Amino acid sequence: MTLPACPPHDPAKPRPVLPPALPGPLPPLASEAQLQALEGDLLAAGLAPLRQPQDLARGSADAFVYSPVLTPLLEGCRAQMLVRVQTVDGVLRVAAACGRHGVSLTLRGAATGNYGQCVPLAGGLVLDLTGLKRLRDLDGDTGVVTAEAGILLEDLDQQLHAQGRALRLVPSTYRSASLGGFIAGGSGGIGSLRWGFLRDPGHLLGLELVTLEPQPRLLALDATAARAINHAYGCNGIITSLSLATTEAVAWRQLVIGFSSWDGALAAAQQLPASALLLNGLCLLEAPVAAQLPWPTTCPPAPGQEHRLLLLAAPGAVAPIEAWLKELGGEILWQAPQGASRGVPLRELCWNHTTLHLRARDPGWTYLQLLLPQPEAPCLEALKATWGDALLWHLEAVRSGGSQRLVALPLVRWQGAGALERLIDQSRQLGAVLFNPHAITVEEGGLGGVDAEQVAAKAAYDPAGLLNPGKLRGWLERQAGAAVQALA
Ligand SMILES: Cc1cc2nc3c(=O)[nH]c(=O)nc-3n(C[C@H](O)[C@H](O)[C@H](O)COP(=O)(O)OP(=O)(O)OC[C@H]3O[C@@H](n4cnc5c(N)ncnc54)[C@H](O)[C@@H]3O)c2cc1C
């Protein structure tokens, strides 16, 4: 175990951002006797638990390497056993065995998370849920879809398209990520310009949940009760299926627009989302970022001085966009229907795929996630003036709190934790809101503070605290508080 156990946070002092600190001790690793008892139960349930070191290494990592802060903390963390299930009954059997033998359980979808969300901090069992992949129901009247948690987003979306419907929000990992992992560990992505973020009311309309107890319960939660499970990293229940609102399917067109002027490109990124044009994604890349991306096969490569705006637009929006762009100094360089182009689609050049491509060329890049203040330009300019070429702009348009906003996922040259901390401090002073991708807990990674509903749900559905230990700060603080009271 490489993680430091830290004393409880003193609320009178500002919380440190880096390095990530855990407020309480983690449970011990499972003993050999516990593991053997667990293995026996899993075999009796017809499952195939794995204990070989190469299986455990494969089943213990996600995409945390994007963070040089998290990498040294997480790369040594290992599950003690790994198992995959295909059915809800299998999940119930696994939960019962862990509950009976007191072994911690960490859930795993496609393991594309960036913050080590599915990395087991305290050993125990890792449960792979990608075998649960049925679309159970699509309501023809309401468009509400109910599907199992392990289904891949692309598979689900293709089945919806056959019925004229589509997922509202998908991550740029659309082709590889699971539905349950997106709800439990993701936040938004393509579609966020129209539909905001996954935790906005109206997206998640209910879910089926298995509790972690010696006699687990299979619960059906409505939208209100499901809120506490949304973006909780699988710390407070095992999701087996989810009901989500969908939208009408649109044959989006991919557009690449070139700008010689950054101010013109920024103006387009501000104005287009506020128009009546139907858009599903808008990504703005500063010239040095654009120059390093693998563009679709027939799209001209980016010369070093050209900023690029990537749009997913409804077919009827293309002509008005073209006319409008001329006023802003932009030119459509390439366009193709989504799903019909060769090479990398625009969906895989935006959101954190931008970071992926730059890191593939130079792993010295990392990134941040900032909701920019309005107007955006003074903040962008002040940060650029301080950090120069060590900070490259990548912006995405989103709807946040009902308003059109821009978020930045800037590429940040890694110069050590101190420099990153200074950049974060300066961004906050300039009015940006940080969603820290260099943090381990649910709270530091996005929510900002403890969500009492999430903690209450953990007490109700995982009373022994066995699910994904160490990731829910509110629970750790509650445990630390209870321990202090017991001593008093
Ligand atoms: C290149 C790249 C681009 C990305 N782009 C985006 C993006 O645009 N938007 C975005 O939001 N994210 C993005 N991500 C992060 C990640 O890909 C998504 O959040 C993805 O949806 C996670 O799904 P997964 O199946 O891989 O989940 P995992 O990584 O397997 O799990 C994520 C979390 O969910 C929990 N979990 C998994 N299944 C269940 C379940 N059934 N019940 C309860 N808890 C569960 C896990 O324990 C873990 O805490 C990106 C990552 C990379 C590497």
C-alpha cells in the first residue's frame, strides 16, 4: 500500500489540493483465510475467480497515467482477486460472498476512468461488470431506455439509433466505455453543449442496485433515490441496470473550421452555442494543439499557425454556420457525416482524447479541467502570460446550470506538483472553477464538497464500508468522527 494515511482535515484550514490526502486509514488487505473462503463461495456460484499476478495487474489499473500526481500513488495498488459476472444473480452472489467474509469490493466497467476510480486502494476483490450488457427496454412513448450497467455506450447507442433515438451524452471514450462506468465515474462530454452534465436532473431516471451485505438486496431506485449513486465511483452500491432519458437521433455532420486569429476563433466558440443552430459538440484547439492531432484521412493536416474549431452540427445548420463564420474570419476546411469518415472521427479528437493524442507524442503533457469565468478572454490571457508555451488551450462548449459556458481542458507541461498547484491557485483567483483530475476522491475530483446523500446511501447500501474503500471522503470523515467519539 503506497497511499499515505493522513489525519482528519481541519475545517479551519484551506484543504490542500496536491498531493491528494486521505482523511482516514484504509481497511487492511484481506487475509489468505478470507481469500480462500471467498474463492470457495465464488467457485460454488459457478464463477471463475482469478488470482494470477498478471490478471490482477490487468484488473487493477485504469487511465490514471494522464496524471503524474496520481501515477506514483496508484501504480502499486493491486486487487487480490478478480472475477467477471454475466448476470444479476452473479452480482448478488459476489456481493453476498464479500459481505459474509468482510472482503472489500471495487467495481470495474471498461476501466477508462482517468482518476483511478476503479483502482482498488485496499486490495480485495475487483468485479468486472462488462458481462452485464443487455438493453432491457426502450419505451416508445417516452424514449426512456433501460439497459444493464456493463453495456458499451457505442453498442447501446447503435441499438437506439435503429429505433430513431440516441444517447444524450457520451464521453469521447464512446467506443470503449460502459454505461455504468460513465454514470458512476464520468461527467459529460459530447452532447454537453446541449444537455449539460450527467448529474443534471432529468438524465438518470432510475436504477437497479445490489447492496453489499451478507444477504444483499436487489433494489429499484427512482430518479430521486438514484441521485446519490450518480457519480459516486461505485462507493455506495452496485448498479446492475440504469434508466436514462434519450434524444432523437440526428445525422450529425463533422466540421473542421480554420482560424488565423485566436480572438475570432474564441468569438465563434462563444457565439455559436448561443445561437438557434442545432449543435452537439464544439471544441476549440489552439494552433500548437491542432498541429499535433491525427486528423481524419481526408482532412488537411493543421499547419502550425492555424487554430481549429471542431463542430458536430445538424445538416440544416451547416449553410448558416458557413455564412456566419466568414464574418468571424473562419473557413470550413473539411466536413463529413459522423460515422462515414475514415481515420480518427472528430469525436475522438475532443474532450480527453485531445490529451490522449498529445501525450502519445510527448508524455510530458498533462492537463486540467476548468469551468471558465465569463468573459473568458481575460482569464485565458492572464494564464497564457504567466505560463507561455507550457499551457496550450483546448476549450469545449457546455451548458452549465442552464447557461452556455466554456470549459478548458488545457494541456499543461508537467513541471512538478508545485508548479501545478500554482497554476490551479492562479486559475481559481481568476475566477475559474476547478474539476481536479489529479485527485483520488469523489469530492476533490468534481463535486467540490461532501454530498450527504452519497454518504447516507453508503450507510444504507454498504454498511460495512466495503465498496471501493478510500474514494468517498465524506464516508472516511464520518468513520474518523465515529472513532473519535468512541474513544471519548
Ligand atoms: C481518452 C479519454 C477520454 C475521456 N473522455 C471523457 C469524456 O469525454 N467525458 C467523461 O465523462 N469522461 C471521459 N473519460 C473518462 C472515462 O472514459 C469515462 O468517464 C467513462 O465513461 C468511464 O466508463 P468505464 O466503463 O471505463 O468506467 P470505469 O473506469 O471502469 O469505472 C468508472 C467508475 O465507475 C465505477 N463503476 C463501474 N461500473 C459500475 C457499476 N456497475 N456500479 C457502480 N459503479 C460502477 C467504478 O468503480 C469506477 O469508480 C475519458 C477517458 C479517457 C482515457
